Amino acid sequence: MDELMDYADVVENYDPVLGLEVHVELGTKTKMFDAAPNAFGGAPNTFVTPVSLGLPGALPVVNKKAIEYAIRLGLALNCEIAESCRFARKNYFYPDLCKNFQTSQSDEPIAFNGYLDVELADGEVFRVDIERAHVEEDAGKNTHIGGEGRIHGADHSLVDYNRAGVPLVEIVTRPIAGAGARAPEVAAAYVQAIRDIARAIGVSEARMERGNVRADVNVSLRPTPDSPLGTRTETKNVNSFRSIAKAVEYEMCRQAAVLASGQLVLQETRHWQESDGTTLAGRVKSDADDYRYFPEPDLVPLAPSREWVEEIRASLPELPAVKRKRLKEEWGISDLEMRDIVNAGALILIEETVKAGASSAGARKWWMGELARYAKDHELDLDAVPVSITDVAELDQLVTSGKLTDKLARQALEGVLAGEGNPGEVVAKRGLEVVSNDDDLLAIIDAALAAQPDVVEKIRDGKLQAAGAIVGIVMKETQGKADAARARELILDRVNN
């Protein structure tokens, strides 16, 4: 078990510097250099062609749509787009790429010199400078049998090449300094911002649980902000925001303990262990020279025209930061309320619910109230709760139309979450609709008033709050299905006329 320094002591004695390499798989129909399907799942080794398998004589062809998507992403990240760039071969032993090299971009990326302003939970904005965003192909997937799923101690390994050749963009930051104690939060918020942008501009489903977005997290420590950069470690393929933050914090605490003991931090790759929240040593980290990059001889350089780049720029949709500002004004909410919505992962859900016919207040109430509690209780992301956008919109419409009270609507939502159907079906099955017929309500009111003449006298004497006793009887007799406000109106009208 690694020795760890207390986090408060780490930030008091060391300055953390981060570097993030975020991989975004592009949602094209086919792979980066061949016509094999770009799809998730499927039987192992079925989404392949001779190019995917690196067979002799099989030549790559660049996927134009992947290049378009890469330019879209680069523009959304405030990058410059290269007038000319090329692919290279990155060489080291790849068991999950048959050709034993990765086709990537090294010194000539398609996008470079960008930045992303990241909003933290309290509203502070932290700018992350981006060195480059380059195009490459993904590797396949190794499954290690035995040894608790890791290569160490495994009996043997299986390789699935379905993912080999899937197009992706790797976004590499410049060193991120100045975050201090908020370094874990900055790292997670930055990756989340990229995930949100990729979804917004339509270049990727960006589903982290499928590996569409994953991050390599580089961490180093130095004594002061004026000191030279420390030795970094690179924790590979972390694929949740929570784990990214935890990986940064763990490495800060681990490296600080190493330095405090007089030892040196080893430059190496490390592997995040979700089970216990630790990192384990991998291989000694190679520098770029060790990859023996050289130009890919089977692919010509890329030269995206300025006209094409500007067409792509003009086609970009509203980006998440702009959307948040617009919706905050449209919905009439405060900065704090908007931050709560964003932090809960509810912004798009609420927006789509409003588009489906709900009021903004109603959509916020359901997603940030009952549904957020359900998600927390069941340890789900909010967008994984088993209710649809249209269900929530329909529920809100039932309330605003007076067919359901809030209490009845919560019962209807329980039925929807239990799989009993959409809100209308649940209301019909459970008999939840509000009793709003005046004749039905008056029959109950008249009986209650006759049984309680003292209440009648109090109301006539101007003590209108006494009507609450009769409203309570009405609600009890209707099993909570009466419109309480309408019942009170009828009571006062009956007594005073």
C-alpha cells in the first residue's frame, strides 16, 4: 500500500501541475481508415476489414467525415486549424493493433493553440490552455483472463479488434498550473466540459461508460509555483468525472509522500483502480522520441481549405457556455440555481422537457426534486433514471391543467418509475385524477357543514381560516384527489350565500 500525505499538507507544501490528454471517439459510421463499421458491441472481431487487421497489402483511406468532426471539435475548443497536416506512425508494441503501430499525428496536428474556459462549482472560471487536438485511430480491447482482470497474474489474454481503427481526437493541454487545492475539481470539470461540447456539436455520443470519452491524467508536484516542473506520472484511461478527481488527489498525496521521504518520483504510467481508489504502477513512461514517429507513407498530407473550415465554423450549434447564459435569462433563475442545475447534470434534461411542453419551473421542479432524489437513492446518473423527457412534460401538463395536484402527481411519477406506463396511463390505472366536479364537491361540503355548525359560525364571523377544517374533510373523503383551492372557494361561497 502506498504511503500517502494528508491532502491539506500536500497543498500547503507543494504546487500541483496537471496535464490532461482527453480522448474523444468520433461518431462516424465507419472507422478512421477503412469501411469497417464504427459501432459499439457486437461479437468479438466482427467489425473488421483487412485494414483493421493490418493484413499485408491493405492500404488505409482517410475518413472525410472524421476530419470534419475533428475540425468541428477543434473550432469549439478555440483552436487554430492547420492549413496542412499529416499522419505519422507511432511505434511500440501494440498487442491490440495488428499492424504493431498506431496511425496518429505527432508534430503536425489538425488543430492547435486553443483554450477552454471551465466553470467550477462555485462559479469561478478557470482557463485551460490546449496545446493541440490531433486525429488518430483507437486500439482494440484486451481482456485478461485470470489475475483479477489484469495482465499481471493472468493465465492468458484475448484481443477484440472491433475497436481498432475507430477514429478519435486526442486533446492535449499545456501544463495546467495555478489550480492549487482545486486541482482535482479543475481536472474533472475540464473533462466534463469537453464531454458536453462533443455532445452539443454532434461529433460523439460521448458516453463515458462506453469509453467514448476517457482521460489520461498527468500529475506532478513542485515546491513552489516558481520552481521547475516536477516529474510527472500518467494515470491511463480514467473514464468518469469522479474518478478523474480522485486520481488527481491520490497521485498528489502519493507523490508528496515520496518526495517528503527524500525519494524521487518515477516517470511512469499508472492504472486507476476503481475498486479501492488507488493507482498502480504500469510501465516506465516513454518520451516522444521513444515512439520513433515518422510520416505515414500510405497517406497524403491533409490540406483543409479555408472555405471548408469557415463552412464548418458557421454550422456549429450553440455551445454549452452560451446555452447556459441564454437559458438562465429565459428561465429567470439566479447564477446559483443554474450552477446547481449544471452540477446535477440536469440542464439538457430540463431544456428538452421544456421543448416537449413543460413549463420551465415545472421541468426544474421535477428533475431537481423527485427525480434527483430517486437518482441519488438508486446511485444513478440523472439521465439514467427510468423516465422519459415526454413523461416529465406530460406530468407537468397534468398539474398545470388542474387534473393532478402535486401530491397526486408524485404518486403518478412513482408509477412511471415502477414501469406502470406513461403518466396518463398510471393516472387511469390508479384513479388519481383530481375530483373537480363542483356537484361532487358540494355534496361533501354540504354534509360537512351540516355536521359542524360551529365552523359555519366562525366563517360568518370573519374567521376564514376555519374553512380549513372543512377542506380537510373534503380531502379525506376524496382520498386527497380534490382541488383544495376550489373546495375552499365553494365552502366560502356556500356559507356566505
